[in-house]
Amino acid sequence: MLFEIRDIKTLKLVELYTGMMKSRLIEEKMLILLRQGKISKWFSGIGQEAISIGLTHALNEDEYILPMHRNLGVFTSRNIPLSKLFSQWQGKVSGFTKGRDRSFHFGTKDFHIVGMISHLGPQMGVADGIALHQLINNTNKVTAVFTGDGGTSEGDFHEALNVASVWNLPVLFCIENNGYGLSTSTKEQYNCKNLADKGIGYGMESHIIDGNNIIEVYRKIEKIAKDIRKKPRPILIEFKTFRIRGHEEASGVKYVPKELIDTWAKKDPISNFENYLTSNDIINTEDIKTIKDSLNLEINENLESAYKEPYPEIDVELQLSDVF
Ligand SMILES: Cc1ncc(C[n+]2csc(CCOP(=O)(O)OP(=O)(O)O)c2C)c(N)n1
């Protein structure tokens, strides 16, 4: 894997590495908690960290991101307190959905993140709405929305891209092409060579980015975002990557050929970048240990606080007041 660092500062390189490692270590912890019955569901983004972390670092903190169920790195890169995330996944009152959902269907305006819509495609239309507001108010801000390869087969994808193109909405449509939409492989999902090719049909600029290369993601998104801020318009990005684990943990990967997983495991975004950083004397094995120890400490301390948080009580008045 080639890392074209150019003018990226060392501090940023370490930040990107630490960001990916944080996401990975949280996931590894969650997989243990899942087996212990302490959380009930997990959608893994292991192997796809470079996309969420690279993109979030490339955008400004007040620019909206609409992540999906595999974008933990968006939440962690916006520095949301981990105890609040852990409370969410444990169904605690202090979680974002107050115990109503235990996975990724939540957002937080405080961190400019709009929660995923379970039906996948519709959130691209929501991104259009946010971008329309930005355009009308001349804010020069980008809105980034995620979808998977599976999500691109929904009608909402077509509608959202079409209107964004016709109205010049400043949206970054990000397709995470990870090889499978649940158990449907990309070969059964679409008939064009690249999903980025769909941009032609909408009259929209599109790019293909190696989603496992943190530097490529960060550099290219930073450049594209700057361009959109100057000249508002939608751009379609196809990140090439792979889903190493199951759609969610319960369904497994029996339908995925083992060779495919082995091939992509060699392209792991973290180990490849780590090799680059160590072989170029940017960090050494001791630094890596320090980074991991400090992240593990943060994770464990925040887990302890989340464990102490209460579960919701049934209170009809409160539930109704939240709905209406
Ligand atoms: C309308 C609708 N159909 C089915 C589902 C169940 N479902 C959730 S995610 C998913 C797979 C989506 O695949 P893709 O967009 O490729 O994203 P990935 O999970 O691979 O990251 C499915 C079938 C759903 N949430 N909504």
C-alpha cells in the first residue's frame, strides 16, 4: 500500500493512526461484551476504519455527517464521550436514544451527526435537505452522507442524487463498497463496473478512493471538500473496501469465500499504516504500546461509568412526550 504523505504533518499522521486504533479497540471490546451478553447486537466496521476516520478528519467539526451502522469512527473522531456511546449500546437511559435502540440508529446535533435511518436510502434525501439549507444560506459547508453498496439499489439513492445534481446541492455522497449487502455480493447487486460510474447518469463528478488507505481517504476528501465549499455541488465517492466480518455478528460470514477474507485481511488499514509509520521512524513499537495502553484505559474507565448508569423505567408520560 502506497502512502503519499506529502505535506501532512506528523501530528496529523499520529492522530489518524490513533483514531483508527481507537475504533478497532472499541470494537474488539464490544465483541467480547456481545459474547458476555452485555450488549445485544454489533455491526462491525473492522477493516473499514480508514473511511470513517479519514473522512471525519477531513471535514470541519460543524459540517454534518450522516453515518451508517458501520461508521463507528465518525462518532469517535467527533470526540463524543465514550461513556455516552457505551450507554447507548447497553440500552441505558443516558444513551442517545434513552434505551430505545441499542445500536447505531442515533445522532447528535451537538456533534453535527444525523442518525442513520434504518431503511438506508432515505438518509440520502435528508442530506439533500441539510445541503439545501446550507446552499440557501451561503454557509459554504459540505454535508457528507454514507451508504453501502446494497443501499445504492434503493430508489431513494437515485432520487437523492438526481435532485442534488439538478439543484447543485453541496453533498458528498459516500458509497462504502464493502463487497456485500448482507449476503448479496456486489456481482448480484449491480451490473456496472464501478458504482462511481453511476455519477455519469446524474451528470455528477465522481471519484474512486482506496477505502483501506487512510492517507488517500484523508487527502482526497480534504481536497474535494475544499472544492465543494468554494463551488457548491454534489460529488459521488466510491470507497473500495471489504467487510471482513458478518453483516452483524449473529449472521456470520459462511457465504463469503475464505480466500476473499484472507486477501482483504492483508490490506488491513491499520496494520499497513502502522508498518509505514514504524518503517519510516515516525513512531516506534514503544509509542504504539503507549497509544494502545492509553486508549484501553479510556475504554475501560468509560465502560465502568456506563455500567453504573440506570436502565430505563417504564413511564408512559415520558415516552409520549418524547414522541410528540
Ligand atoms: C429497506 C430495508 N431493507 C432491508 C434492511 C435490512 N438491512 C439493513 S443493512 C442491510 C444491508 C445493507 O447493505 P449495504 O448497503 O451494502 O451496507 P453494509 O451493511 O454492507 O455496510 C440490510 C439488508 C433495512 N434496514 N431496510
